[in-house]
Amino acid sequence: MLHELAHYFDLEARKGGMSLSPGAGGTVPWPEAIAAEYERHDFAASLLPAYAAQNEAEFFAVASEVFFENPRPLRQAHPGLYAVLAAFYRQELQDVPDQGQGRVYRLQGKRSWRERKKIRAERGKAKIKRNRAGGTAGDRPETE
Ligand SMILES: [Zn+2]
């Protein structure tokens, strides 16, 4: 399911001409950003299942599964790939500071007011849930 969604998002990003901006200045078109990660990925020493080596599209779909299911080990093993996926999905692990990889990617473009409203509502709900549970959301990826 997640895998198929990732394929869909990938296609939409390509159609929509999405770009990521690595650190200060300059933008990288989405297809180039993921292609670069695919090219330099060491599949022999990879956290990703072997199927990821098939092609760029499968690489992204498989990496997306790992990103959502096992973000911490992925960041540990493949920080560059992790940074690209975090920018793509606008998701970042909350409680661990970035290790200064110098490859922080940010999404280009602004969210619509509708998106922002939804995000605020979701954050509010999550906060209420956390307060009720009496704990912190330390171990969860931020649901932005
Ligand atoms: Zn696939």
C-alpha cells in the first residue's frame, strides 16, 4: 500500500515539476535528487531490500517504506537518502538533532491555506492526545 502510494507520489512530483532545495540556495529538480541518491547508493551495504536496486522508481518506493517504518535506522545508515525523503514527505524525526550532514533539503513552494489549516488541526489533536496520555511524542516522527 505504502509502496504503491510512493509510486503515485513520485509520478505526481515528476509531472508537477517539484524541486528540492539543498541547504542554502539552488534547487534540484525532484527526478535529479532521487536519481543522484540511486546512483551513489551502495546496494551491497544497504538497509533497503534488494528489490530497491531494480530502478529509480522502485528505489524510491522501497526506500519510502523503510522511511516510514524504520526512519531511525535509515537515517543512521543513509543520511543523504533520508534527507531527500524527509524533504519530499515533509517529515522529520522530532527528537534527534540533525548530525550536520550539510545536506539539508527543503521543499520548494508554500502550502495552501487549506493545507495549513489541516496541519494546525492535526497538531492540535495530537497535542491533546499526548497531554491525555501524559507523555511526550518523543518516539514518533512528526506528522507534518
Ligand atoms: Zn514498485
